[in-house]
Amino acid sequence: MQGVVQKNIGDKVFDIFIYVFMAFVAIVTLYPFLNVLAISFNDSVDTVRGGLTIYPREFTFKNYETIFGFEGLATGFKNSVIRTVVGTAIGVVAASMMAYTLSRPDFQARRWMSVVFALTMYFSGGLIPGFLLMKSLGLIGTFYVYIIPALLSVWNVFVIRSYIDGLPYALQESAKIDGANDWTIFWKVILPLCQPVLATIALFIAVGHWNSWFDTYLFNNRSPENTTLQYELMKVLLSTQTGSNYRDPNAQQSMAAVSPESIKMAITIVVTVPILLVYPFLQKYFVKGMTLGAVKS
């Protein structure tokens, strides 16, 4: 009886320790984000004083009004959303199709193609040859320069292929016996079982597209209609640091009312929140074991 009581006390102490530790982890994780959020909503002059924690001392929307008052931001936001959605969908389909092909044991060229693909992860032509290639393909100054070069990632292909290799091959064999061809097996058997890894890869691709700005700087800096949100916000940030008027002749007055620190924090929230809202919809797929029970013993 005494041993049971001591065990119960030990379990309670352990539970308390776990709760305290997880609360500490949550605080450490959330505090930086809440601090950035507070600074973004705080008055710029008051922000210079420092000492802000997780709530603004002088609440204001001036920082966000300044950001969204710049020319080209609405176009950049629209292009970034379209680029993220289209690029993610096409990227996931392309990577999964290539991964399924390389995972097939009856595909005779799978070994040397894997080697060739792997080499591209370590060697590349460089920035100038890449620019010349985009120019020769006629992609400079077009929206397609965001989609076509990022169509296939070898790393994503290898991750999905490793996941497919872990699936029971008996599922594909049974589908063949039932008369299914490769196309049907891919769409009806493989893809439904690959939802966890596809969701993870989709999130990686989406974050990459959403955060990208350097390709806009290289290929579309003279095409305002193809600008992206990150590129426009980068120019806003530079304008706060250099005092330039960006492209808006009336922006100088609004820039005088804000500080670079407040603008940086507001920009951080603007670029973080949209992609952060995607996580809850993909979180349910981040669980393995969807194939348990698929094959009866």
C-alpha cells in the first residue's frame, strides 16, 4: 500500500514537472512573436524608449498604414498568393510523380537517374549561367519565371520516394491484379497513403515561394505587374533605412512618422501571419501510420 502511495506521489511530481517544463517552452516560443506583434502596433516614438514586452504601450495602426500605403503592395500580395498556390500545387504533383517513378523496382533506369538527380544537389551552373538560361527561355519579365525553375526539387523527390519505399509493395501488386494501370495506382493508391509527406513537402514549397524575393529582384525588377510582396516589403524596409521615397512621391511624410524598428516588426507580422494560418490545416496530416492495417497479416 505504501509503495502504491509513493508511486502515485512520484507520478504527480513528474506530471507537475512536465507541465512546468512545457509552460516554460511555450513562453520561450511565444514571447518573441508577441514582442514583435506589440512593437508593430506601438507608436514609433514610444518604441524608441524600449522596454516593450508583449503588449503595446501606445496602440496605433500607423505602422501598418504606412506599409500598406506604398504603391505596388497590393499587386505584390496578389502575385505572391497566386505564386504560392500554383507553385505549391504543381511542385507537389511533379515531385510525387517523379518520386513514384524512381521508387518502382521495375524501372530499369532508376539507379543512374537517381545519381544524376543527386549530382544537381551539389553542383550548379551559378548565378550568371542561370540568368542567361532564363533569358534564353524567354522567362525574364514574366510570371512563369517563378513557377518553371522551381517546378522540381530533387530533395523533395528523394523525401517522397523514401516514404513510398516504406509503403507495402503488396498494395501496388494487388491493384495490378485488379486491373489498375500505373496512372490509377499513382492517383488512387500511392497519393492517398502519402498524405503526411505530401503535406510536409507542400508546406516547405509554400514557405519557399512565399518568402522568395531574390528571383523578383533578378528577373522582374523592371516588371511592376509581376512584383511580389516580399520584394515590395524589402524596398519599403530599405526606404526606412535610407530615407528614400520608394516610388511614391507622398511617402516621405508618412516615413517621417515611423521608425525603422517599428516598420521592421510590422513587416515581420505581415509576411508571417498568412503562411502561419496554413499550419492548422496541414497539422492533421503530420502523423504517420496511415498505412497501418492496410495489409492484413
